[in-house]
Amino acid sequence: MQSPEKNIEQLETQRKPATHLGTLLEVLKFRNEHNRDDLCYRILEAKQEPYLLSYGELHDRAHQYAGSLRTRGVKPGDKVLIMLPTGTEFFFTFFGIQLCGAVPVPVYPPFRLGHLDDYVDRLAALVRNAEAVGVVTFKKIRMIANLVKRQTQVRFLATIEQINQESDAIVDPWHARPQDPALIQYTSGSTGSQKGVVLAHSNIIHNMTAIGTATAFAPETDVCVSWLPLYHDMGLIGTVLNSMLWGMPCVVIPPQDFVRRPSRWLRAFSDYRGTLSPAPNFAYNLCVKKCRPKELEGLDLSSWRVAYCGAEPIHRETIESFTERFGAYGFAPESFYPVYGLAENSLAVTFPKLGERPCIDIVEEVIDDEGQKSFPAVGPNARPQRVKEWISVGYPLPDHEVKIVDRKHKELPARVEGEVIIRSPSVMQEYYKNPEATAKTLIDGWLHTRDLGYMSDGRLYVTGRLKDMIIKGGRNFYPQDIEGAAAAVKGVRTGCVAAFGVYNKARATEDIVCAAETRISDEKDKRELDFALKAHVAKIVGCKLDHLVLCPPGTLPKTSSGKIQRYMARERYLSGSLGRTGWVGWQVGKAYVKSLVRKIGRLTGSK
């Protein structure tokens, strides 16, 4: 991205929602015809002038990219991987693939290569499942993309540097139908192997329309600000595509710039009068912990009307600390907006009501003889360890139905925990080339999320994951309870704890294993932390940890969106590799390059 900021007059023409259209390509055409010179995306990269991308430039460059891909043999129905960082080239590639009638498959680029073999093998498996014919990437990681190409049947590998030098635009762009696949969004893999969620144009547009309706989008005044990665549904669908559908300008910040300096996200709100932005819980927590007073001088967050918070468990401490600190800069408590969604429903499922402060349900956990859990209001004789706090994620979006059911799919009453199931036009078509998983997930028109939760007064409360449950001696334990208790111990890194079960054949039940990252290296201090952590978990959760692994920072496996991968932590624990260091960045020098060359040599049979 080389061009400096251009003079694009915002709102030069009237911006109207395009929610009446049936496909994303129709939306692209509509914006080119009605808002060609208007601002589409403002891309902010550290140490560079902002790049202002108009709808017209997006339209034209997408057609150029489509022409380049067509010359490489891309045809309707093909799948093409996008392995690109946040920037204009991602947008051009995404729509360029669709203009060929092909289906884009976004994947995360390897900026952090702590386990290179894991990354390449995992990505190669994804490529084989998606039956991808090609990969669009950038020059810096071409060598890594080649490793994937050599393990699969990918026909071509194109870099954006190559495509940008090719000028012939596509002359007969594909005319998609609403029921055609628009995207294959691979799940993050936090609870198992990645699955390709096939979303039709109609699914995505329905969900974005519901999001905008529920939060009263106003194209003439709303401005979206996002640092979220574009290979993730919340970043791609929730911000970039949704802004185009509704005609709102969108300020885009590369994720790595946000992580290095969270204040850049907040400063963008202040500078561009941002009104909307989604982010996970950890992002708000990061702002509280890492934003220095000097960075916040003159900050004005009074325009921020909806701060969506989702994609991971939402904590009361985060809500209170963020609203307390940034209330001094104009952030309103009712702007904090806990939400629930998942890739299988395109993105969003439930939202709070506008202007409603976060609803916190303080309850007592009660378990009956059959192991069924319920959450009545706290009584006078409640035991402290049974008292829980759950954050409401709101009410079902328009045209969405949400129910809580037991293992026999029978609907449960209010305040009784069960599986969250959903029915809506936003629900995916299938898991690509995975009929068994599809059949287990889509049952009688309902999407079975494998998430646990309960309803109260029409609101949904999400309590955990069905698949992650640990069963020891007939008792059910939830990993998030163990992780929360462990994280509260001084010396444990926040958000860096994984709890999981490992079957013990001798006992014929599961052992409870907890892995926690810490910066403590002194052996005496680590023994004290070991004792304190186990004691705290026993006190708060009421279970004994059978095994505790204290790991160095950055060694627990996480998904591309930052969630702990419990199943991967379990696999590494069983293989003896959990907690081993091996983080590698771009500044890896000759040794890293040589290791890549050696691996390519092994794959090709050369020395």
C-alpha cells in the first residue's frame, strides 16, 4: 500500500443501505454506480500516511484482480485461498475471486511462527479440505506458501506484487445468485479441527441486515472503526462487508498495530468520530492495561455509541474497568454491548437493546441428581463457591430464534442450562466436504451450537462449551471455571490458562489438567505458585487438579482470533511438548531461512 491520503469528499452523494440486494457483487456494483467517489475504507498503518479507498477504486481494482486470476485458470466454483494481511490488496482479492465465480477462503498469514511445522501442516489440511486451486499471498511469505503448495494439489501461487503488474480487467464478470456460496469461513479450531463453514450470499446479507437493524445503523452519520483481522468473521463480515452494505465509511487498522499500541484504536475514534466497533473481551482489557495517560491526552470517545464485545467469554471486570477508565474521555457505560454469535450463523445471533447497560445475572449454581445444572437467583443460604456471575448477551436478532435444549433436544425452562440452538436465514449451508459434522450440527432446521447457556426474561446467557466439559468421578467441571480461578492467582498471565481432561485408564475417569503461562522462572517461586494455584482452584471450583503445567509466556496454543485451543493444549500435553518455547517472528535471520530451505528440500527430494 503505497499511495498517500487522497482528497475524497466524504458523503458527497447520498448514502443508502443496499440491504435490498441479493449478493455481495450486486452491492459492489451498486456502490460503484451510486457512490463511486465516496470514501469506502480509510486504512491506517503505523508510520504511513492514511490510504483512502473509494468505492470506485475498489470496484475497478477488484475487476483487475479478477482478470489476473482468470488468466491463471480460475473458474466458477473454484476455491482460492487468501493469505494476506489487512490492507487494500485483501479487499481487491476477495471481490476479484468472487467476480470469477470462485469462492474466497481467507486464512491467517503466519506472522507468528512459533510452531512452523504445526502451521504448515494445519494449513495444508485446510487447503486439501477446501480443494483450493490457488493461493494469493504476498512476497514476504511466498516461501511458506510454497511449503503448503508442495503438500497439496494447489495449481498456482500468485503474489500481490505479481498481480499489481497485470492490468487486464475481467470483461465478463460472474453474476452470482443469492444462494451461491460467497465465502468459506473456517472455524477457529478452538475445540477441534477446523471446519469450512459455507456461507451463501443470502446468509451473509441477511445477518448484516439484522445487525444494522438491531443497532440502528445510520449511513449518513455512523463510522465504523476496526482493527480486527479480515480472516475472522467479526472483522470481515461484521465491519468491512457490513460497512459497504450500509454505506458507512470504515476506518481499518492492521491488527498488529493495535496489539503493539492499543491507543491507536481509541485515537481513531477520536480523530474520525467513530461510532461503531466490535472486539473481543481481551481487546478492551488490553486498552485498560496498556494505554498510558500521555497517549490519551485530548482523547474524545463521546461519539462511540456501540462497542460490541463478543467472540470469547465476557467478564464483568473488563466491562467495569473499561467504562470506568474511559468514561473520563466521554465513553458512555450504555455503549458497552455484549453480544453472541458464531461463524455457523454467518456472525451474530443475539444483541442487547440499544441504550441498555450490560445486564449481569448473579445466581446460585444448583446441580440435581442427574447432573442437570440450573441458575436460580441467589438465596440467603447460598454457598459462596456456588455463586456465579453471568453477562447477558442480549435478545435474538430479527428473524432469529434461540432455544435451550437438553441432550434429547427437548426445550428447557428458563434458568436451566442446556445447549444453545438457533434457527435463522443466516445459518450456514453446510460444513464443506464434511457431511458427518454437518448432520450433527444441522438437525431439523436448527443449528446446534455446542455452546451451553440459559435464558431468563428473554435474554441469553452463555455459560460454556459442551465439548470442553470435564467429567471426573461422575461430576461435571467446566474448564472456564478452572481457568478463571487459576488466572486470579498472582503470577499467572491473564487469558493464558487452559484446562482440559485426560482419560486415566487406571481410575476409569478423567484427570483434570491445567496449564498456565507465567513469567516466573525461579524454581522456588514456581513451587509456591504451584501450591497457591492448586489451593485456589480447589477453594473456588471445588476440584483437585491432578496435573499442573507452568509454561513460559507465549507457549500455550491459541487460535488465529486469540482463543485458547484446549484440544491442542491437550494434544501437546500428551506428546510432552506443552510449554516448550519456539516463538519466531520476522526478525529470525539466516537460521530461520535455512530451516525453511531444508524443509523445502525434504519435500522436493533435493538436498
